[in-house]
Amino acid sequence: MTRVVGIGGIFFKAKDAPALREWYRQHLGIDVQSWGGATFQWQTPERPNPDGATVWSVFDMSSKYLDPSPAPFMINYRVEDLDAVLAALRAEGCTVDDKTEDSEYGKFGWVMDPEGNRVELWQPPTTPVPE
């Protein structure tokens, strides 16, 4: 079974999220959107039509989205079959969150790594995401 096939997103907390977002916009040219992050489309001259994206986002320190991890970051890994990956992780004794989400943005699930970092797993939707 194929498990992780790419990085779907990188999320981290900041003491002053608006200021940090502005720093990344100004100094690194990241097109930070009103929702607090940016989306990098996967395309090259050889593959001009993007077939995926990586999301980058800065959260306020008070955000609970990364809980129960004490880490100020979370990486989202892209998978092809979320249910199968979560079942395999459970069978291997990993700490898998009972909660999953299914929306127009795809299916999401979470597992904790051995150091207590929350890892998000994402199965992209089969239809284009609304803009």
C-alpha cells in the first residue's frame, strides 16, 4: 500500500502571526492570503497544468488546531487512501485520532508521532477545490 505521496501543507504558530505573515510576504514574496496562508501549485514547464498544491499557513499561538501536540508546527502529508493508511497505523499501534474530517477540501485524519508531534494526513478531493 502506498502511504505518503507528498507534502500537503506546512503549518506553524507565531507569537505575532500578522507581523510574521507580513515578513514572509515582504521578504520572501509569499502571496499570503486573507485566511493566513498561501497555496503553492505544483507545476513546471514540463507539467503546466497543476495537479496538486502545498499549503503554507501561520497560526496564532493561541490556536488549538495543532493540539494535543506541544510543538508549534504541523506537517500535512498527502495520501491516496486515508482510510487505509489510518487503519494500517492503528494496526501498527500508532496513536491515531478517532476524529476525521471530510469536506470539499478532501479527507483529513491525524496521528501522533513518537515525540508527540501531531501529523495531519490529507486525501485530496477528486474534484477541483472551490476558490
